[in-house]
Amino acid sequence: MISFIGAGPGDPELLTIKGKKLIDSADVIIYAGSLVNPDVLSGHKEGAKIYNSALMDLDEVIEVMEKAEKDGKKCVRVHTGDPAIYGAHREQMDRLDALGIKYEVIPGVSSFLGTAAVLNKEYTLPGKSQTVILTRMEGRTPMPPGEKLEDLARHQASMVIFLSVGFLDEMTEQLKAGGYPETTPVAVVYKATWPDQKIVIGTIADIAAKVKAAGITKTALTVVGDFLGDEYDLSKLYDKHFTTEFRQAKE
């Protein structure tokens, strides 16, 4: 069986216990070397074969998996964050289905959650936003109809934008065209939870200039919305005047 493992946003201690055990016991490890912190693999057993998928195409990845399966070797496929978000693991699973090879998916901590953690923020603040949009900037791969950034910005929800730091000028123009005011808070986090993490805070009006001044050109996540501010409604969950299934309201 092939194990797809979410390696988390960077800090090797944010790898799940299950993922850690599988990596440490694997005979064959294929990891996304362009993004996965190599320290995640630090406990691998002696003699394990390690492949960096940044240097491989899909056929080569599947060939390694197929050979490991035929040889009775335990193979793990390590993706950054959680593989369900921009992990491109569906196409691998479909190929394994065609080959009759079983697999499992071990979820991981996505970089958008690591980003919220290092910012000490909550995406779903009462009275501000109860919706989180995960999207990316349109690059060489086009966006489907209705999913351009300008279209999504009309919702005024909390927004997490992957693959954005190289397009900040274009990104801010699209956000404004979609209806976000220039004063909307924005944060750009470079390599959240890594030792060399950087955080840049600004607004739609000035974030591009601030990020350029910080020298950040890749491996960063952009988050946008009023959840980054300090004004919001308190939740009903802990409101003493609100009755829940477990607690009666107080006078």
C-alpha cells in the first residue's frame, strides 16, 4: 500500500504522529523537495531510498511506486501541507487505481492553517466573516470560469491566496476590482512555521511595496480580510446570556 502523507507547513513537529511513523518505517520515500522541509524525513530508517519529486514527472513517480509495490517495499509519498489542497495527488491516485495498487491518505496541517497560527488570527470572526475562500493567482494554469480573483473578491470573505507573491500588483488590482476597499488588511507570510519565516502586514494599498522591500519572491501565502483587524462580534458559544445544549443562559 502507498501512503500519501501531508507533511505540514514546515515545522517538522507539525507532522502528524501517524505520518511520522509511516515515514520512519518506509523503505521508499518520494517527497516534494521544492516545498517539504527535509527535516521531516530526518528519522527515516537506514537504507531507505529517497526520491525528490521536484526532479521527476508523473510517470517517473508512478514507476517508483509500482516497483516498490512489486518488491514488497513500503512506499510513502510526502506532500507539503495537506495533499488535498494543491497537492496534485488525485492524478497519482487515479493511476494507482488503474494499476490495482491500494493507497491511503494521511492528512496534514495546511500552510493556510500554519499561517493563521503564526499570525495569531481566526479566519471566521463573528460579524466579519464566516466563510474562508482558498484560491490562487492565475498563472500558466488558467482558472475555471467564475473563479478569477475578481469574481471571488465580491464575496468579501476571508481569503487565502496561494501562489500569489509573484503577482502582488495584479492581485491587489483584482481585489479592488472585486470590491475590497484599499484599506482592507492583508498579511503575507513567507514559509510559515519555518525557522526563516517572515511576516509582512499591510493593506491592499501598500502590501505589494512592503513585500518587495522585504525581498520575498516565493514560498509565501497571502491572506486578505477584516479578520486581520481588531473589531468583531463576540461569539454566542461562550455568551453567558445565550443558551446552548450544555449550558443555560444567565440572567
